[in-house]
Amino acid sequence: MSKKYEGFEPKWFNEKYSDKSYRSIFKWGPYDQIKPPKERMYKMLKDAFHLTDDDFKNFTEDLGTDEVKLVDCPIKLKEEDINFFKQVVGESYVRTDDYSRASVAYGKTMYDIMRARHKIFKNVPDCVIYPSESSQIEEIVKYCNDHNIPLYVYGGGSSVTRGVEPIKGGISLDMRLRFNKVISFNEVDQTITVQAGMSGPRYEEILNNAIKELNAKRNYTGGHFPQSFEYSSVGGWVVTRGAGQNSTYYGKIEDIVISQKYATPIGKVVTSHYPREATGPSLNQIMMGSEGTFGVLTEVTLRVFRYMPENRHRFSFMFKNWDIAMQAAREMMQCECGFSSVFRLSDQYETEYMMELYGINDTPLEKLLALKGCKPKEECLFLGFTDGEKGFTKNVYRKIKKIAHKYKGVSLTGYVCKGWEHGRFSDPFLRDTLQDYGVVIDTMECTVNWSNMEQVHQDVRKVCVSRPDTICITHLSHAYPQGANLYFIFICKMSDPEEFRTYHASILDAIQKSGAAMSHHHGIGKMFGPWLEGYIGKTEFGTFKALKNYFDPKGIMNPGGTIGLDVEDKDKHILIDHKKVKYK
């Protein structure tokens, strides 16, 4: 719970509810874990949305504590189909009850959460299957292909792109229950092979304790920590081309994956296990990002890294404005001294928010900033830490500090970074707490070059705040010598799922018009799918179609618009001429 309010504090919902309830589906994490806003944030939201304490005396949204009951969702599979699946995985691991079917219908975009609160479940699978072995999945995929049964996969359930939604019914493979084992560990090559359903925390726990768990000579880390880390799966990271908060040093998932195994409608596909090759186009890269449209990822081999948290150097600096901060960040990424692990720069709007959320306000640091010429609503916060060998981390930290001082950055020591680390995985809990009162928090992100970063920042932000009484804050959280991502967070008062969908689409329009990449690490799913062809170009998008036709000629794998496939022309958003986009 947050620090006790001095004034009125709303009653945040923190009661036990049924594990068969709607809330157990849309809430982030367990029932007894919530994150209320701090009092200053609560006051900021009231001011932004023209609300009073009276508006927070009673919940305005359905808490979803009643048990799930599906309406007008008949099971269309034949009994003989269901019996076949039971023979493959065992009778108790094929479920057709309402809760099981609804539990894999949605991910965690606010559009999903709002529909679940309104008890809108139109797209659910006919049955949910819980496999335990790759061979079982291979049998199931073959059967579904032979009998034209749509097949979906549910990993950790943290998708914010409608990536898991079973638009066409059929079956959904829920990987959480049993598909989470270590297949092999090779300490000589420094690799590990796991089943795709393994959760992030379990994966990291095994590696951090490799001496005990894997009979290794030392402990390791996976180096991949998305904000969804606690409730995402290794397979989900791979098929969406995900990035973790430490990816500036460790790399995005495509830099970490060594090989993959898929069950596809045309048979098993296993990619090469070598770190680099010149043997034609990379099948590893072709399969990553396919989001279940080519086949089911069953096993993946990944690089692992030596676990040396004792070598970490934390830093945080405040720059006087966004323009100066961007210049400093670019030089840090282009100076060729190595990269820090976390590299995070907030714009002036997010900095104002972060000052409260991570405890900078009302401390001596606030007064120090004023003395150094930093002004509220202009200053920009930069923070991060280094990972790796002791000498390397020290040198990277020294160089970052030198560049920060060159651009007049005010050192805030490692204190602020520690505050960010403390809450780095818990921020999503805030969404449920506030949504009980109709306050929506969601995110969009895209990739930019340094040369068009500010233009994209302005263009997309302008659309985000075009809706009255909407807060938009932005940060850069993954950086490269040639560019970075921009991560937009928007907060508004909203209850209607379709209003949210329209607003969300307007932001996607703005990203495509700006020329930025449609997604840096969230993937595309079905929600972003209509924009993908407009971003990469019609001829280029034909490559995806050709691959789809090869791996899945009957179109049974994750159908319904995933990565823009099987989207009707009338529904596509083609807003730019791809071939006329100019890059500086």
C-alpha cells in the first residue's frame, strides 16, 4: 500500500474474489497485490480530469467479482474432435467450461480489460488444451490442419496487441500449466533450451541459481526483463520480437535466441543452432515475429550471460530540457565505449510524473535541482545502470557520467535509479486500481532514428493529447547508435471499450504518418495488424503472405488479422506511400 494520505483517500479495492471471476481474468497479478497512486498523483489526476473527492467515493466501474458466465458462445467443435485432444494430452487437460474458455480470450491491452469488465466475450475458443510435451503439440497441429480447426496459443497473457484473441474460435493451447520445463543446458556454449511456456520469473530463477538447479559452475542471467516480466512467457518474448528493460546491453530477444523449434501445419521446423551463418536468409529471424501465424513455437534455445549484479553501477542525471537530453543520449550511444544495461530518458512531461512516483519530490534533491537551474515542466530525467564485467561496467559508467556533465546534467546519484528499480515491474498494478474508478492507463511505442525522434515525439504526442483532459507522458527506454524507441503512456477518463478503440486507432494513425516503426517490442497482433502493410509497403508485405501460404496453406494458425494477415482491404490503414518516405 502507498504512504498514508493526509487528506481524503479513496477506498481501493483489495478484497479476495473468486478465482473463477471476471476480475481474475482482467486483473494484473494476484488478488492481494495492488498499487494505489500516491496522494500527489491522485491530486494530479483529479485536476487533470476536473474531478473531486466525491467522484472517488464509490466505484464507477464493474469490479468483476462475479463468476464468469458466457452468453451466446456455443461450442462448435465436434465431440470426436474433443475426444481426440483428450487422447493426446489426457482428459483433465482439455477443458470446455466457461471460465477456462474466457481465461484465454484476452491479453492486457486496456481494450481487453474494458471488454472483460463489461462482460463482453464474443471471441472465445471452443476448448482449451494444456499440453506438456512438444510431441503433443505436433499431433494437435496436424489434426487441426487436417480438420480445418483454428488454433491459437496463450503464453503468459500479457499481450497488448490482441495477439492471443481467438477470433475464429477453435482451440487455444494454454502453455502456463504444464509446458514450462528446461530441456537442456549447455554450459560450454553458454546456452539453455526451454519449453516456450516457461514464465519469466521461473526462467530467471533457474539461471540465477544455475549452480544448484543445473549443476553449473556459476550462476547466470537471461538478461531479458520486459515490464511484463512477472506475467509473460519466454515463448511470448520470441514470437513478438520482444525487448526487455535491460536490452540496450543484452539485446532484444532476436539477439538472444540461438535456435527455435516449431510445430507447423506442414511439419516440424527446427532452425540452426549456430551463433552466426552465411547460409541464405536466416530462418531464425523469419520465424521470430510471426506471432503464431506460421506455427506453434515449442522449444527455444537462448544465450545466457554471467550473473554479476555486484558489478552494477547505477546513475541518474537531470538535464535542463528535452533537446539537450536527446543530444546527450545520442552521444552516449555513439561514443563506442560500450552500452549500459538500462538506458532510460523521460521527456519533461514524464519527468514531472516520475518526480512524484519515485520519491524525488520533497527531498534535498529537489532543492539542488533548482539551484542548478533546472525548472519544473522543462527538466528531463535520465537514469540507468550498467551490467557486465567489473572493468567494463566501471568504464561505461565513467563515460556516461563524463558525457552527462558535458551537457550540464545534474547528478542525482543512484538513488533515483533504485527507486525506479523498486517499482519497475509493479506499475501495471496501478492500472486496475485506477480503472475501478474509470481512469484508463495504456501505452503505445514505436522506433525512431535520432534524426526524426523529435518530430515523431511532437506528432504522436499532439494526437494523444487532442482528446480533452488526457495526460500523455513519454520516455526512451531502448537505445541504439542509430536511434531508439519512444514509449507513449496516456492517461484519461474513459469507460467505453469502443471509444478506447477509436482513440487507440488515432494514435496508430499518427505513428504511421510520422514514418516511425509501428512497434519496437510489443509486436503487432490483431490490434495493430491493419497498419502493418501501410508501414512496410505492399510489395514487402507480400513476403509475409508468401511465408504464411507456405507454412499454413489452410490459414488455421492464429487467424483473424494477426500481423495484418487475412485483413480485408477495406479495413487496412494505408496512410503513407512507403516508397516515398525520406530518411535523413
